[in-house]
Amino acid sequence: MFVNLIDYGYSGASVPGVSAIGDGVIPARITEMRRDLYKAICQYGEVTAVITGTFLYEAQYQHDYPAVGDFVLLKYNANGPSGITEVLPRISKFSRADFSGHEEGYVKNIVEQVVAANFDYVFILCSLNFNFNPSRIARYITASRRSGGAPVVLLTKADLCADLERVSRVETIQRIAPDIPVLSVSCVTGLGLDALTAYLPPAKTIVLLGSSGVGKSSLLNTLAGEKIMEVKAIREEDSKGRHTTSHRQMVRLPGGALVIDTPGMRELGLWDADQGVNALFSNIEELALQCRFSDCTHKSEPGCAVKAALDNGSLSEEQWKHYLTHKKESAFVESKSAFLQHKKEWQKQITRFNRKKHAGQQADDERDNKELSKS
């Protein structure tokens, strides 16, 4: 069976590195990831793939490893797992700051964890029940704007929310991010699902993001027209769900669009997100430039354009509150990363000093041994 990779969003002419294809190496796209084992789609269909030893040796950071949605070069093997030899440059990626690598009670390093790659749209899901959380939605929007994908907010389970409350919650998100589509949908009644077709053309890729229980699996099953993902009931007292997606995978819909599903994430660390914050709150950044003082704190200074906008209602209190929260989170990640980088360099200097000291001691010992042997 021959598969045209263009149907999976691939364009060889626009992807650097294609000239390296040859000697049994072919392009492919990662469709599923389970620990160190991958599935990839290539011209011969879907294959199992692993990272080659050479790739593993040359990879320096975690984000160098393949993620679902990545285009890769594959050493095809018809009789066993094919080998991933290279990850091609990404046109977009969704990353989070992973405070992993704990060692002896402290965080060893902050690394970039790529969740998905090469997508066109980010569907940010939040349900209209007790799960509704504008701060979390704003955090996802910030990360999505930084990723290179276009965010679309989907407020799910609209059938469980009264019409007046549903409209009010849609307006709340629109005040936070006025330039981003906000749609309320229901997989039970079909409300709002027709509006999604504009974002699901053939060969376009969408990534689903949202905490567990918001209806990602239900939406994917509805769009696919079949039960692809298991759906579990949420706890009625707090609307929290159980993780039904345990790994990342990409599904091709009947219409040809590609959807990447990810495990639910209740909290999202921002990776290199300051530009995303500025993009989401560009109107506030522009107001700040109009303040009389360049170091204005927007609290009590005269001539503060931000304070004036808050007073006359052109800037909503909700958006201002979320802006302050996001700037604080972004500053924390940057300062934490800078501290750990400084600590890492300091440890390297100590290691180099100890090595030189040890080498010098060895030289002294050898010289002393020579002196003793002469005598």
C-alpha cells in the first residue's frame, strides 16, 4: 500500500534536510509515542520506529527527540522496527517547562518538553461545568501563541450549562482574548460542531489541549465518527476527570484533517513564554508605552495610560488580572532557568578545577617517583 505523505501535511520542497534522503532513508511523520517506541506513517504505511544509536548519541537535549507530529528521516526496515535518523525542522511546536531531573533532593535542570509539533491550530478545551477556569485558558492561550499554532478556544459540554451562563462565560474569555475564536460546543447535542469544519480542512493538523475530564476524547470520537478513545465519567462533585489518554497520538479524520491528542495536563509550565504573553496582551503592552514614565508600575503614578484604561472601562479588570499573573509566571520560569544555568556553570568550573588539581598532583607524584628511583 502506497501512502502519499502530502496527505499527512508533508511538503518536501518546504522542509530543509530532504536532500539527505537516500540509501534507504525516507521521510515519515510520527503518529504515536509510547515511551521509547514510536509509530510513524511513511510511503509504505504505518511502521514501528525507534531512535537509532547514532541519533541518540548526537542528541543533546530532550527537545531534540521526536514528538508526535514531527517529520523525520527514517531508515526503513520491512522486517522490524525502522530507525529514526533525524528530526526535520519544525514549523510549530507546543512545549512546556519540565522541572524534571531531580537529584539528591533538588531540581537538577529545567528542560523543554515538546508535546506536539507541526500543527496549524491549537484547540484549547475547557468544559462549561465546574472545570471552567479562565486563568487556565489564558495560560494555554499564552503557550499556544508562542508555539506557532493558531489558538481556538472550545468551551465543551454546553448541554450541561444554562444558555445565559454559557453566553456569559463565552464573553468572559472574549474579554481576556478578544482576537481569538471562542466557541461553545456539545458532543451530545451537536451544538457548535459545524463551526469547527473551518479549522479541519484536509492535511491540516490540530492539537487538542486541556485538563482531564474536559471532553477531548469525546470530541475526537465525535469528529472521527467512531470510538477511538475510551471515555470515562467525571466526578460529579468537582467535575474532575480521570486520565483516559495515557500517550500522545495523531489521528486522521474521515475528511483528511489530522488531530493530535495529548494526556490531560492540569497545570502547564510556560517555556520561553514571555513573547506569548506579549502577543496575548498586546493591547496592554501598547498602553504601557503611552504612560508618562517609562518605569511606570501602573499603580499610583500620574499619567498612567493603563490605569486610565481601567478607569474608563476600555481595559477589563479580568484581562489586567490575567496579564499580571502571566507576567509573574513567566518571570519565575526565566529566573529559575537562569539560576540553574548559573549553578550548572559553577559546577563545571569546580569540576575543571578539581581535574587540574588532580592532574597536577599526579605530575608531582610522578616527579617524586622519578627522583626516588634515581637516588
